[in-house]
Amino acid sequence: MPARVVLYTRPGCHLCDEARPVVASVCGRSVAWEEVDISADAALTERYGEQIPVVTVDEAVVGFWRIDPARVKAALKRR
């Protein structure tokens, strides 16, 4: 089963704009990832609030605010 990588964001978030290319680079063409706007979901807004951007791999948080590509890579290797 492939890894499920999610980048949680919201509009107007400059850190989200910085995180997007980091996640895209780490995942490359071999790992699909999706971006989810937390402002469209009250439960996600409550869960992540001010921590965005948040990156999860298989629902485990691997980073927030400034996304470290090494942590995302390590999470993908552990699975």
C-alpha cells in the first residue's frame, strides 16, 4: 500500500507556500501527495489551527510550520 502524504494548509499562509515545494520535492514522482485546505473543515481547523502547514505521512504528523525535508524523507523510509 502506498504512503499517504498530506499537506494541510489554508489560504494566505506564507509558510504553506514555502512547504508546498518541499513536499513536492521529497515526494517526487514516486509518492503521491495531496493538499488539504483546513479552512473548509471545522474539525481540521480545530485540530491543526495555528500549526499549519502540517505534513502527515499515513496520518502521523511529521512536521509543522517550517517543514524539514529530512523528516519527511525519514518518515517515508520508515514505512
